[in-house]
Amino acid sequence: MDIAKAKKSSSLPLSKGNIIIGLSVVIGVLVYFAMGKNGSVSVDRENVLIESVQRGDLAVLIEGYGTLTSDKQQLITSFSAATVKEIVLKPGATVNTNSVIVRLENPELVQQLENAEQELIQTKANLRQLKLNNQREKLNESANLAEITASFDTATLRRVAEEKLVEQGIVSQLTFQQTVLNEKQLKQRIAILQERTEQLDLVHEESVNIQQERVKQQQGRLSIAQSRLDKLTVRAGFDGVLQRLSVELGQSLTAGQEVALIGSVTSLIALIQVPQSQAQLITVGKEAIIDTRRDKIEGVVSRINPVVENNTVEIEIALPNVLPASARPQLSVDGVIVADTLQNVNYIKRPAGAKSNTGASLYRLDTPQRATSQDLRFGVQAGQFIQILSGASAGEQFIISDLSNMQTISETLSIN
């Protein structure tokens, strides 16, 4: 016989835990609506910053940071391959033109100098030998000329004597003609020797000049070798300060490799990094103030670097010739550039997160204990202040602390 089975109930009994969870959810919803847009939250006055809206002229100050650097710099490089033998001065040292920074060594340059000296000695000896040979040759020619001149004089005397003897018939006509011919030949030889002597003087002079040019050339080679050797003693060649030393003891250098950087001490400029968003307000000629943390130096914008790096632009500030003692190369400084002056505007100390030409909501104080959210429109940022285009009047007070999380909850704020 079949037995009928009873069906199980699908409903679950309400437990104590389920009831508590349900009540928590309901309470949370009620709290949310209670703290909605029409509700109010409170803060302690000591935990917020309250500033008043001001009206007047606002200097648009753009702040930045950077370093002082030398307006005049000189890069020193190695003239030839060498090894660093001695480091005399280190970065930060004051130098003058003859200050020795490092000493290098290169045995090949020493050998080249010795070879050049020997070649110069040999070239000078060749010149002296040439002059002696020329003098000897000239003496020989002079002796020949003197001998022929004497023969010519004798032939002339003989011709004069024979002229009378020919008339008397003592000397034959043939003998007399031979004497006349001999005299004529000797005279021609004298003229040839004289011309040869003159030409020989010119040849000797030119040969000496050529050899003297060789001496000068060798002296030039010697001077170059000496100069290359002297350049192993690296000198500053510039009055200033040693800003950078790029070599180490024992390091091998190639020709043209950097050794040091020298910068002027009295002629300085400031290189200031400013935000890219504010750099467009700066033009050449604007006034600037450089703070060395001990002194403030007035300057003028002289150059704006067109290259943007890490969202900043480099501004070059020209400084006066006479600077305070605190100003020195590579010193970290702060800079403030006066980009513009806004006439008769509303402004307030810059709220947290506020940027130029943007809008924001701030709590405006209606009473000392109550503030209401107010939409503002900002203009140009000027250092720690920012221009207000709309939404506020002079004398009104606003909370400039970051309360954006509270504004999503309540439009009003109680101040304890």
C-alpha cells in the first residue's frame, strides 16, 4: 500500500542575526538622507584656513627655483693624449690665468721635443757650414780675379812699350798684335769674372736665405713641440672659479677630452625654472628678484629658453655687476618674476588646488558659525594669490582649505 509523504516548507525562520543586519541597513540609509544636500556638517575653526577677498592692484608674481651660474665660462680640454699625473686644484677653488689645475704626462711629447732640438742644432750647423763654403768659394773667385787683373796690367804695360818699339822696327808687327790680343782677352776675362762674382754673391745670398728658412721651420717645429709639452701643465687661463673637474688621478685622456670648466665669479646670471603654464606670461625685460637666502638681488629677464623639460621652462635673469658676498656660482636660489600688474581687481590667497583660469567651489562665511558653498571663477595666479573674476566681493571671507569631500555631502558648513 502506498504511503503519502508530507512536503517540506520552503520558508526560512527569521533569525536574530538577520534582524540586526536589516536594521543596520535601514539606519545607514536614513543617515545618508539626513546628511544629504540639505543637511549640514561641522568643522573646527582651528582646522581650516579662512582668508578675506581683497581689492586692489595685484602683482602677477611667478615663482621658480634654480641656480646662479657664470655668465662667462671657459671649457678646458686636453691638447693631446696624456695621463693625469697630478691634480692640483679641486672644484670650488678660485683661479687666475696662470693657476695650475692638473699636470699631465706623455713621454712621446718629451721625445718629440728632444728630436726637434737635435734637428734644429743640425740645421743651424748646416747654415754655418754653408756660409763657410760660400766664403771659401768667394775667396777663390777673388784670387782668380786678382791674378787675371795682374796679368792684364802686365799686358797693358807691354802693349804700351811695344807700340814705340814697333815704330822703331825693334819689335815685329806680329809680336805687337799678339800682345794687343792678349790684353784684350785678359780684359774680357776680367769682365766675365766680375760678372760671375756678382752672380755668385746672389747665389750665396739665396742659398743662405733658403737655409735660414729651414732653420725657422725647425724652430717652429721646436716651438710646437715645446708648446704641446707645456700644455701638459693645464692652467686656468681665465680669472674665476673652478666649477667642474672632469678627470681623475691616473686617468688616460684623448686629445680634445674635457678636463675642467672655469667660470667667472663677478659676472653671474641666474637660471630659474618656472612652470610651463606660467612661462607664457613672462617676456624679456621683466623685473625679477633673486633670493640667495641671505640677500635679495634685483635682476631683469634676459632670455627665455624655448625648450620645455619636465613641464618647466628655463628663464635667464641678468644680474648687476656688483653682487653681494652671498652670490657665488652654483648657488641654489629662489626667483620671483614680476610678469604683470593687474589694476584694481579682486583677489584672495590661493586656495588649495586652485589654478589659473579655472573654477572652484569654496565655503563662504555667512556668519562666524556658518558657511555656504559658493562657485567662484579664478583668473591669473600671482604667487600665493589668485585673481577672482566672479563669485565674490571685496571683504567676503572664504575657507581656502581643501573641503571638497564635504561639499559633496552638504552645501552648508557649521564652524565650531
